[in-house]
Amino acid sequence: MSNKHNSENEAPKKVNTRFLIILAVLVIGGGGFGVTKYLHAQHHEETDDAQVESSISPVIPRVSGYVTEVRVKDNQLVKRGDTLVILDNRGELIQVAQAEAALKAAENNLGVAQASTNASRATVFTYEANIATANAQIEAAKVTLKRATQDYERYANLIKDHSITQQQFEQAEAAKLSAERQLQVLTDMKNAAIRQAGAAKSQSNATAQQSNVVNANIEQKKADLEHAKLNLSYTVITAPQDGRVSKVNVQLGQLLQAGQSLFSVVLDTKPWIVANFKETQISRMHAGQPVTVKVDAFPGHEFKAKLASFSPATGSRFALLPPDNASGNFVKVVQRLPVKIEFGEGDEFVKELRPGMNVNVDVHIN
């Protein structure tokens, strides 16, 4: 009886070999996993705080107006120069017509100013010709006066001897006085012509200056016309580059304001990645290192890339309200530095990536 009791007490002390095997497997597996992770960490830096980025161009009207036509739909592919939205252009057409009329009026004023300038120059030439004629007449009058003076002096000597009659002497004296008066009249006429020529020259210079003013006004009107035409062209909103439009939040009849963001065009350019690494991770990272990228949207596919550049500041520095550690209580927070990563060539899946997709980034340190 006692032997049976002893055998029942010894049975639970047997070692469970299955448990030991499982425990050994877990210990070995965990150790191997830990060693693998440690060795991997020595040659890699990883982060899942990363997204796909691409060039996005906002569609912004340059003039205000009411929408008359919307030619694109959500997510539509467009080419550079394709018409996206058309605004009511009647006001701009009126401005163009007004600018054209103002330009024509300025050009007509130039014609009038040029005609006035030509007339003033012709008047100057006329007065200068009159001066030349007066000079010739004065020279002839001087000759006549000299002859009349000589005759008068000779007759004055002859009348003393009673060699001529009193009538002949008086005729010589009258001829001398007449020649003197004629010379004075011609001199006065010449002086008047000189003054008139001076006034005509001043008027000619004034009209010439007026022509310059009119020419400047014409250039201003041309600029106004070009500006009006430019505003007219802005009533047709076109795609800035090849790409795909986002959600189109524009309705017919809607009033758009100049500078108002309508929607965006994701440009048909090669995307890149912005990965936010902790500041404690970047000490061994540098541009040119190979990178392995895994995108959540394409599980099982690895993208080959390379580290391109580092941001000049941490992400918090570009926040709307950057932290100010000089105020309040200071709590040290590990900062993250944006790093740009560029995809390699030849991967067709890159075309399928969209901005904002989450990715896992693995930078090969060595």
C-alpha cells in the first residue's frame, strides 16, 4: 500500500520535454530576432513618418468675373494650355474698345501737332525770306541814298554860284530825304521781320515739344491697350502645366475674385519623398546614400531611391506658431528634420504614386 502511494507522489515530478522545446525555440528565435535587429540598426536608419510629394500648381484667376463655362471635371488629365474655366469677358471687351479709341485719338492729335509744327516751320521760313528780301532792299536803298546825298551836296555847291535853279536844288534835296526815309522804312520792316521770325521759331519749338508730349501719350495709350488685351486673355483660365486636376469646386455663374484659389493641378512630374527623421538619426546620414522605400499602397514592392538633401531647418521651425523655448516651462522634445528622397529610374510603379501616400523609408548607412 505504501509503495503505491509513493509512486503517485513521484509522477508529477517528470520533466515536460515539449515545454522545454517550445521555450528553447522562443529563446533562440527571440535572441536571433534581437541580434538581427541590432545588426540591421547598425547599418540602417528607418522611419515611417514619410509621405510621397509632388509638384502641385494652384489654379488662380488673375481677373474677377462670373463663370460662363467649366471645361474640366474632377481628376481629369490636362495638357499645358488646355482651357479649364471661361469667365464673362464683356467688360474686358469694352475696356479693349475704349483703349483702342483712346489710341486713335492720340494718333490723331499727333497728326494735328505735326501739322502745326510744319506750319510753324513754314512761317519761320517765310519770315527768314522776308528778312533776306529786306536786306537786299536795304542795300539798294543805301545805294540810292548815297547817290541822292552826292547829288544834294553837288547841287548845294552849284546853287551858291547860281549855276542851277532853286527848283533843281529842292528836287535833289527831296530825293535825298526820300532815300533816307525809304532806308528807314526798310530797316524798320527788317527789324519787324526779325522779331516775327523769333516769335515763329519759339512757336515752332513749342509745337515740336507738343509733338513729343503727344508721342509719349501715344505710347501710354498703347500700353493701356496691351494691358486691356492682357486682362481679356485672363478671362480664359488655362492649365499651367501637364497634370491632373483635383476636385473642381467651380460652378456656372459663380463670381470669382482675382487671386482666389479655385483648385489645383498635380503636375505630371516625377514624385519624391519627404521623410521626417528624428534629429538623433541623421548623424550618419548624407546625400547620395541608397534608400529602400515601401509604399503602403503597393505591399510587397520595394522602390529603389537615394537620399537627395536635408531641410535647412526642422519641421517645427516652419509651423504657423514656432515653439519659443524661452517662454514658459521647457520640455525637451526630439525634433524631426525633413529629408528629401528621390526615386531611381526605370520603376513603372513610380507613375502610380500620388502625393500624400504613406511610405516606410530605410536608409542604408553603409
